[in-house]
Amino acid sequence: MSEQVIEMTSRPGVQADELPLNLKIGMAVVIAWVLLAVLAPWVTPADPNALDLDNVLQPPGAAGLMGTDQVGRDVFTRVVFAARIDLWIGFAGVVLPLLIGVTAGLFSGYFGGAADALLMRVVDITLAFPFFVLVLAIVAALGPGVGNLIIALALVGWVSYARLVRAEVMVIRNAEYIQAVRTLGFNRFYILFRHVMPNAMAPVIVYAMTDMLLVILAGAGLGFIGLGVQPPTAEWGAMIADGQPYIEEAWWISLFPGLAAISFGIGLSLIGDGLARMLRVSN
Amino acid sequence: MRISVMFLALMLTSIGSIASADESPPGSRPDIIRIASGSRTLTLDPTRSWNSGDIETFGQLYSRLFRRDQAGNLQPGLAERWEMSADARTYTFHLRDARFSDGTPITADDVRFTLLRMRDDPEALYSEPVSGVVDVVAVDQRTVRVMLAEPNVPFLDTLEVCFLGITSRADVENRGPGKAFTEHPVTSGPYRVREWKPGDRLVLEANPYYWREGFPRNGGAELIEVIDANTRIAMLLAGEVDAIRQLGWSRAESFRAQGKVSVPLEPANLIWLILLNHAQPPFDDLRVRQAAALALDRQAMARVVLRNLGRVANTTMPASLDHHLADFPGWPYDLERARQLMAEAGAAGHEVVINIAAPSPQMELIGLILQAQWADIGLKTRIVKMDQGQEVQRLMDGDYNASINWWYNENPDPDLALRWAVCGSCGNRAYYTNYSNKEVDRLIAEAAREPDPALRRVLYQRVQRISTEEVAQIPLFYPPWVNAYSHAIEGLGMTPALQWTLENARHLR
């Protein structure tokens, strides 16, 4: 403990050149995907939904970097365009539950009482279901599509953030510095958002990275079983499923979206690891 | 009290299981044929369904007055002999000495009950085959007389269809159709039901009273529902099942080349098509239907989707049926004319909802191509994937614009086929498209009365020409059945009428 305290005093802030290696690699991968997604129309050679029935199931090479699929669409183009959808699902599917969950957790943990008890029972009930099963059930009820998928992810995902933040807040609210500001007579909402929240956010940010991975996998998983993004829109999971009947003769249809999802997932978990290490140091 | 009742129930079930275990002598395991199909068994009552999963099972449970042999010829079934009156309106059938699976004799009264139940029961889904029956009389125990309103040339063929399997009057009336067709139905075919787990499997055992000597050649069968094609394939390769339905067109070639299983591409009375709802815009307008047909490059579709396993369909009727209009060109791919027709109709920009029964990679692929090719003529499309049952319901309710679909015919005669597909006054509103042309209906009725095959041919070909030109539906292609079989069995196949030749099947030892 004393070592860490010394470290902290000797390094008031973390400099960019001292970022953990895995964080740097992760950031590079994720930023690369974000750039690809944003620049999709300019970096791809074709229209992602244009059929070419004269050039179906062409292997990677002359017909395109990653070949063509069962209706002659360029697989590389679709993998890149799919990143737009999958990244959006990952972003919206984390930000929304994060906002809801953090707010709920802050109030619940700081004020306690009956509202806290009620909220935590809701959290318990939601957590009693396996994540994927509950998302699946909600999407099945609302109807397939990206919008409904994000709603389902928000409805299920916020509970983890709420619980995480609540636990942190319950520790922080009794800390001496909080008692100090309270004694000084600051408004309790001011205390909550200015002093409690910033100190409770570290584990949330780390968790958000792993959560984004989970959310993208859920999006791809639902796409795979046909409840996610609807055709002809490209999405990694749906593309993997589309290629399944052709796996013996045209492996590239499924392989490349699969590799894309894996690389992005690895990028996210490296960031998660890196952030965890970094924030523990600065704690 | 509650406990003692439960105890009693437990005792009864244990006695039951001991009794059934006693039935098969130790040491000789019965030869069970296992088949995985993507189609569901929804009912065991032959009057209540035209769903493909049920059609696959009806024939295994119920014998008809006639049967079809391996070569496709009509043979005596429960009717040993028959006579037709001079005016061709009265048929007399002499039944053979046959029994139901509960050991009771199959009588003229049961035949009467079966035919009239199909005709009169308001819940009967497909009464068209017996719509011309005026009355059925049980002359004596084993003689039954059927009176028709007018001569019906294909009537004997019609009596062979799986929906007219003979059921036990005594049992259906005693237990009521609800119970009689769910809990161990009394059957007249090669099998009886050992256990039915809806949504999972139908377990069949040989019917000891089956009238065909020496059949079935196996001890029973399991019809297992496996919705996902990949799972079916994995099960077949692992030896968990002996045969699978619907291998998937994209896989037929590579599986044939590998040779690990047999993929015979069996001929089928089958047509894949797009149903259009004529009762709603935009497809109430003939020009839009024609444009929709002209905008499809069906040659390319047959190559990409069907992998050239079958031909492009040129008429509204399956090509394997008698009197198919083979030299008719059908609808070509002509984008320019299609656009012109769309402009004339002022229908560009219309949104069309296409229903698809999921999961079906083939239908989804067709949907994708439809979407792209109809976009070329300004038809916007939205593809809605739904459960098989829901898709059928929407179709029957007329709640759709277009539906990617298929149907098959029970026999090689065009009569039932055209009544099913293009007849507006034959009970199903021309396969729920609401297509209706009085002349077509009249020609179909006339052809059924016409004894001269050459004249019937002319009539049926006119029906095909008219209904195709009016785009009653958009015919796509004529595929074969693409089932896969293990090399460890023999005798199992599928007839053009979607019937497993299950009673002939056995494991090679």
C-alpha cells in the first residue's frame, strides 16, 4: 500500500507515453475500425447491397479482397459497412444502459432507503435471467431490428452499472472528504455529481469496455439467428449466418466477418485490461 | 386423498411401462428408421391440415382406398375391386378384409364417415377433392357406393390423396376428434402412434393389423423435427438419423461429390412461386403483376438459388404433372417492358411487404433477389420473416402483398393442382391469392368431366396459358426433392407426392 501511495504522489497524472502496451494496441485496433466504419464509402470498392448474379461465390483474389457472397456482393465491402452497424450497436448498447445505470446507482447508493431497496430488487430480478435470454425475449416481443435491439440491451444492461456504482457510492459516501464537503453545507446533488460520481466512475469505465464486447457479441448473435439487423443490411453476425449453407464451397463468406468481429473484440478487451491496470495505478 | 390419488397414478404408469416393455421380447431390438425434417407435425387429423409436415405423416398413419406403387401407378388399396356405372357418376368399391390398429374391422361405414367428414366438417381445411360427392352409401359391411354430381375422370386418383386416409368412425365419435387424433389415434396405415411430442418428434410403431402382408419392413420410425438444416446435416453425418428432408439446394452438389451420404434428387410434383395478393394494391393491377414477373431474372435465380437442380417454371402448374404446357415460353426477363407497364399503372414507389416463413435460407435468398430486382422497376419491398404457422395464417387471412412459397400436387393429374392454385371458386381462393377468372373455373370443371385425354389436355393447357398470362402467381422453378439418406438403409425414398416410402425401408445388416 505504501508503495502505491508513493507512486501516486510521484505521478500526479498518467502521461500518454506511459500508457500500458495492451491499451495502446487495443486503442489502435478500435480506432482503426472506427475509421474504417466512418470512411466506409470511400475505402470500399463496391455498393454493399448491389447484387451481381453473374459473379457469385467468387473466391478472394481477382473478384475482390475477400471474394463475393452467394448473390455476388463484395464481402470486403460488406465487412466494412457491417462495422458501422456493429460499432453503433456496441456504442449505443453501452452508453444508454451506462447513463441509466449510473444515475440509478448514484441515487440508490447515496440516499438509500425504500427506493434503494426497491431498485435493488428490480436489479436482482433482471440479473436472475441470463443476459442473452432476456435480450432475446425482449427483441422477440418488440420485433427484430437495430432500434429494438438497442432498447433491449438498455433494458437489460443498466442493472450491472447500477449495482457497480451503488457499491462504490456506498463506500464513498462515508469517506472523510465527503463528510467534509457535507459539513461545509454544499447542496447534496452538487456533492453527488461533483464529488461522489467522479470517484465512482473508474470501475464503470473498465466494465463498459468488456460490456461493449458482450453487447457486440449479442448483436452479432441475434443477427446470426435472424432477430437483429434485417437484410439486406450488412452485419457481422448475419453475414456469418448467411454464409453457413455455403461453408463447404465458399468459406470466405463466413470467415471474414468472423475475423472482423474477433479483431474488434480483442481490441476492446485489450483496452479494458489496459484501463483496469492504469486506473488501479492512479487509484 | 391427494397423495393417494398421486400414488395410484404412479402405480398405473409403472404398470403401463412394464406392460409396454413386455411387448418387445428381449434381445431383438426392433428396426427403427429415424428421419429428421424441417417441417412440423401440427396435427394427426388428415382433414385439418395441408401443412407439409403433416402431409409427410398422414400417409404413414392412414390407408386410402387406393395406393400408388413405386412406379407411380394406381393400385388397389383398401378397395380391392371397384365398378363404375354407365353414366360415370356412381362408383362401387369392394373393401378388402382389413383392420384398424385397434383390431376392429375397416368397414364401408368408416369409408362413408371419412369422405363425408372431409366434405361436411366446417373445420375440414381441404374439402375440394370430395366437393363433387353427392352421397356415400354403405351397401353392406364391405361395399360402399359413392354418388357424384357429375362425372369426374380423375376421381380414383383423387381417392388416393393422403387427406382421404380412412379413419375409424367409432373411435372419432366415441372420443371426439380432439382426443381421437392426439392420443394414440386409431390408424389404418402401416404405422400407429407410439408417442407424439409436438415440436419434437412423432414416434411410430408398426401397426400389427396393417393389411399389406409383410409391411412395414421395419419395426417403427421416428419423425424428428429439426428446424435448422445444419443440425439436420450434423445428425445425419453422426448417424443419429437415417435420412433428412431439405438438405438445402446449395449443398446438394458438394454432398453428392463427397458421397458420404446419398442425395438422389427425387422427382417432385413441385413448384416454387411467388404468391401475389390480388385483393390489395399494387398487385390488384394486372400491369403491376406483369411488371413484377418481367422484372425477375429467373434464369439467374435458378442458377444462384436452385443451383440449376431444376428448371425455371414456365406455367402456374408443376411440370411433372400430366398435360403440362411444355412449349409455352412463360415470362421472360424484360426490364424495359416491366418499367413501361409500371409507368402505365402509375405504381412506382409502392411499398410491398414480402412474407417469408423462417428459417429458410432458400427463401431468404429469393427475397434478397426479389428486393433488388423489384427495386429496378420502382417497387419498394420490405421482407418480413415469420414463423411457418404465422406465415400460413397471414396467407389465409389475406394479410400480405407477396409471399415466397411452394406447393406440390398429390397426384399426377392436373385436376386437384389447378383447383388448388388458380381456381377462384374452389374453396381456397386460388391458393389465397384472390385470383379469380370465371373462364378458368369453368374450364377446370369441364376438364374434370371430359373422358377424352386429348380434349382434357387442350382444356388444361388453356387454363395454364390464361392463368400464367394473367399472372395468377409468379412461377419460379420446378425443383426436385433434395433429401439425403444414409448408406445404411435401403428402400427409403420420397414419392413425387411428398410421401416417404417408409414402409419399404430397413437397415442393411
